[in-house]
Amino acid sequence: MMMGMVAEKNGLDVKGAKATVQAEMTSVPTNRIKSFTVTIALPRRFSEEDQLKLRRGMERCPVHNSFHPDVQIGVVMVSPR
């Protein structure tokens, strides 16, 4: 996962992070995925700057970039309180 590579490069400990994916389907004109929402539960709080680095890493992910441009991909990062 690109986020893990970015974390390692920047000395960020993301051990214990969890990702969940929720997909929304459409049937018009054919059955296909309309959108994804990826929720990343971070194991600890990170600065906004570090969260931005992690998010940019996810956006460079080859899997992320393999979807058709019509597929909307949302990313939500959740930190512990």
C-alpha cells in the first residue's frame, strides 16, 4: 500500500491502521460500481501535514488510479480522540 511506503519514508508509525471500503453500485446503463468510500482508521493522531502526506500517498496508489474516471473515490481519515 502506498500509504505504508509514504509512512515509512517519513518515519510515521501507522501500525494498526485499518481500512474499510464501502461501494455504491449503479444499474444504469449497466451494473457497475458508481463510487467507493475508503475510511482509514489511523492508530494515532498525526499532524495535518503528515495526514496530507499519507493522503497524497493513497492518491498515487496504482490501484486507486486504475479505476475508470467516472468512479468517484472518497477518502476519510479518522484519528483517535
